[in-house]
Amino acid sequence: MAVIESHGLTRRFGDLVAVDRLTLTVEAGEVFGFLGHNGAGKTTTVRLLNGVLAPSSGRARVLGLDPLADGPTLRRRTGVLTETPSLDERLTARENLTLYADLYGVPRAQVAQRVEELLATFELTERADEPVGGYSRGMKQRLALARALLHQPDLLFLDEPTAGLDPVAARRVRQLIARLSREGGRTVFLCTHNLAEAQELCDRVAVLEHGRLLALGTPAELARRLVHSLRLEIEVAPEGVPVALEVLHAALGRADLAHDAGRITVQGAERERVPELVTALAGAGVRIYRVVPQEPSLEDVYFALHGEVGT
Ligand code: ATP
């Protein structure tokens, strides 16, 4: 079932087209990555899909509703974590959540339990009664994520949820996001420019540039479609390295070759040529122990899309 459907969704600000004829579908239960440089139009899209901004043209349906006409009903069923969530720093985590539970219309009788559960899930129970002003960035981000879940939304929009966090805090937030989708069955629309994060979390990704959709698919599909060369690691008997390098150089021309003891790395080999390379090496008497093609990452896809060479 489609949770988000957009057709030709467009938003202009004066002469600038922030979102340009965006057509996509997000299925129930998936973690959908929305990737793009700063200013690509990610936040504007989230605002359009939540009905807080009107499209210039095109249309969208979110959870079966028209975001603009049914905004309040829709927003009771979506949770949004903005790029810079504002928390009341004078209040404690428990007070912040209780206050927002009321604003989100959580039934009074359920508030205390819901708040308790979220504090526990987001590992904030121990410091729940301290003012938020004294929290680390990671704790504030976890609290903001907890707040976005108070009303148990079916669809969660996360805008750069790990931006500015240290690697440990970022990993904890990523683990929580994975759990929300796996155990909670929620659909997550994740805006990020962190490609490793998207690779780890997302079932499918869309790449946006200047408001336009450049590519859409699973990371593996995009890699197959867009990245035609891969990195190859070849392990040979150390005395065979000079011959192996000669053979590879003759076969691949300008391909990037590096070696360390018996391990040779080839950058930019085409998948189709791997069997031929192995045959040539064996034919030259090189004893081959291992040939490991490294599958291209989302980062390689991203650079391929932008016409640059990945690392
Ligand atoms: P970031 O990763 O930096 O958050 P983004 O992909 O979320 O970027 P948007 O915030 O959607 O990008 O912005 C897309 C473009 O639209 C930018 O050029 C931005 O300056 C412009 N824009 C966004 N909101 C407005 C507005 N209210 N008025 C004028 N221009 C706007």
C-alpha cells in the first residue's frame, strides 16, 4: 500500500523552483531515503507532504489524505523531526514530553504511561527530571525523536536526524530509527546527506538535485544501474605480484592499481571483465588465492550520478 504518492509536485519561491515535478511513491513500512545536497529541496518536500506549505502545482496524497485540504487530520498521523527541533530547555524531558502529549491530543489517561515508555526506549529515564538545557546534543536529539512519536504516528519524517552528532550518538539514533521501522512497522521518510547512513537504514532511496529527482530505487539497484566499475581485491602469492601487475596493467590500461605484499587492489574494473582478468593471471602462472569484488556503495552511486569519480 502506498503511504505517500506525489505526481508532478512542484513548489516555487519566486523564480526559484525548490521542488520540481516530483513524482514518487513510498510504500507502507519502508525506510525511504531522500538524499540530496544542501538546498536540493528536501525540507520543502517534507513541508509540502505535511500540508504546511501549498504546492505551486502537482498533487500529493499522504496516508490517503490531501495534505493541504486535510492538514490537521494528516498531521495527527505523521510525526516530524525537523532539522533543528526546538525543545523547551528550562523544562525537564518528562515535562517536555507531557506538555507535547497534551498538545498532540494524547488521551489524558494514557499520557503518563506513554511518556514513561518513550523515556525508556530513548534511554532518557535516568535523567528525565533534569532540565533539557543541560543535555548533550545526542540526548536532545533522542528527546526530539521521542517527542515526534508521542501520538504514535504511522508515518515519520526525519530531517537530518544525526546531523551534528558525534559518531556514538549518531549510531544510537540510527539504531533507534531501525527499530522504529522493524519493530514498530512504521514508514520512515528520512532526509539525509549522509550516504553511509542511507545505505545502512534505507530500503529505497531517491536522489534529489535542484528539486528534481535524479534516481530512485534500492541502493543495490542504483549501484547496478549507475556504477559500472568496481573495486577488485586480488590476493596472489607474493612472488607473483610483479607479473600480476604487468598482466593487469596490460589488460586494464589506466586502471588504478595498488599493492601491499600479496594483495593487489584494482580500482575501476568492469564487472564483465573479471573472468577474463582471472584467466589472464592464471595463464601467466600467477597463483591466485582470492578475488573479491567490492560492491559499489551508495556513495559510488551518488558520485556516478553527479558525474564524478568516487573514492
Ligand atoms: P538542507 O539540506 O540545507 O536542509 P534542503 O534540501 O532541505 O536543504 P530546502 O530547505 O528544501 O533544501 O530548500 C530548497 C531551496 O528552496 C533552497 O534554495 C532554499 O533557499 C529555498 N527555500 C526554501 N524555503 C524557502 C522560503 N520559504 N522562501 C524562499 N526560498 C526558500
